[in-house]
Amino acid sequence: MRYSLITLILLALCACNKVDRIEPILKTDVVPHDSDDPAIWLHPTDLSKSLIIGSDKDEKDGGVYAFNLQGKRIDSLSQRNMQYPNNVDLAYGFILGSDTIDIAVSSEREANAIRFYSLPDMEFIDNGGVQVFEGDKPALRRPMGVAFHKNPQTGAFEVFVSRKVGPKEGYLGHYEIFSDSTGILKSKELRRLGAFSGGGGEIEAIAVDDEAQIVYYSDEACCIRAYSTKVDQNEELYAFGKDKFTEDREGIAIYNDGNNKKLIISNQQELAFNIYAVNENEEPKFEQIVYLSTHETDGCEVSTTPLPGFPNGIFVAMSDDRTFHLYDLQEVLSGNVSKE
């Protein structure tokens, strides 16, 4: 377990201020190196067989691992020997040749590629990976964040990708992903988009609201930025979250129960999460900070679907003890923020 100096200081301050942290229902088994980002796959007919998919960062032996809802690592449904996988996301109902499957995507930073897997078997379907940011210098091609988008107008599957280092404009890549009739996966770059503040941070966390057609991403040292997913709309919609963060802005999860929509964003060095209310055509509004048991969370994800052991829905967050913590979603949203 590794803590930065600022994290140790904040932990000491939290102890003094008696921050009452929400504990998870359970923690997953550890991954070998450095956990980073989770996704939640819902089994179509038996929710007890749903999976947590999580990335593990290492330049030679990185991996993407599957866990059951009891937090047990399923090595037979995992991929290893990857070159620094960062974030992971998934989508349902992708057409691969003549088959319709669920798929996951992860970045593979040192291979300059994003990788695609079928679910739930976690087998590669990409013939070695899809190259990204082609034409740029090698230092500008290393992908980090990934997020799927299903275009509501065309039904096309699209992926937004961020990178370890990028320019002040056009930091993200926007790609369409499809297959030919023989099942060969193909990609088409649609555009480069997105401002970057610089300031010593980077852009990793990405989340897409398919319904609203908005892509959100964390400009770590500055704010949360929002853009349209439509390829002909490249102006920034909002830049919010400029305050109420101790240092880095990280993972973003979108909560939507059909009536209310919220963003849950990792306030990394505060060891907490900031929650924002989302209303149509308005900048998200800050609601509260909630303190969970995770430390220095990078990625997080949410599902409102009742699951075995999680009847109120589930919130999953990475912790730097090489695990992912699984929480009762409503307990997170209710927000224990008390300090004595």
C-alpha cells in the first residue's frame, strides 16, 4: 500500500476531525500491481453472475481482471501480460460479424492502443489492438481514459479516449468502432476534441451520458469539462468543479434512476467523492461531499440495478490498496458528511 505525503497528512487530519467514513459491503481480492478503474457488467438472465471488471497497471504484466459479486477474482476471465492498461468500460449489444455480443474496452498505454474483449468470457476480439492518435509523436499517443458511447441517432458504437500527455486543444480522440461481415474489428477516427488546462495535471477519467449526448472528463488540476458527443459540435458546454476539490479530480460515475441524475466524482486527495446534481441544459450543481473508505480513488462506477447483496444498487470504487470497494449505492448517495 502506497500513500503520498498529502494523503498521509489528510488521513491524520481526518482522524483528528473524526470524519465518519462509509464502509463498503465488501472489498475485492487484490490485483498484482496497481488497481485503477472498474466497470460493472450485468448478466442478461442471471444477475448473480454479473461481474466487476477492473484494470491493473503495470508496464509488462498489467491486466484486466474479472471479479464476482462476492469480490473473488476470476483468473480464468482475466487478461494479463498487458503493457499498462489504464481505464476500462463496457457496452451491450455490439454486432461482431453475424453475432451480437457485449464488449469491454481498455486502454493499453505502452502499446499506443485500445483493446476490446467479448463479455463475459473476456477474450480479445481486436487482433492485437486498435491504434489511437495515429500521426502524433509517440509521446502524445499513449492512451489512458476510455469510455463507450452508443450514438442514439445512428446506433453506432463510439469510444472516447484520453492520453497521458496531450495538447491544450484536442486532448481526446473520438472513434467509431464497428466490424465487417467476417467479424474483423475496425475503427474510424471521427475527431479530436477537448481543452486541457495544463498546470501539472492530466486527463484520465471520462464518462458519457448517452441519453443527454454529453461526454464529461476530469481535467485533473482544473475542473470537470463537458462536451457534446455530436461530431459537429466542438465547443465546450461547461467547465465546473473548479473549487471544492483538495487537489486532483479523478473518476466519474453517472447515476441515473430515470428521475434523478447525478455525477459522482473522485476528490482524490480529500479521500472523498463530490456529488453533483444534473439537470437538462444546465451546468451540474454541487450537492455534497461524501467520505468513503477508499484511498486516493482513480476510477469508479455505478449501477442502479438491484443485485444480489446490493438490493439498492451498487457503487464500485478503486482504492490504492490494490482492491476495488463495493458499496450500497443508496448509502453513498445519502452522504455521510458529518464531522464532530
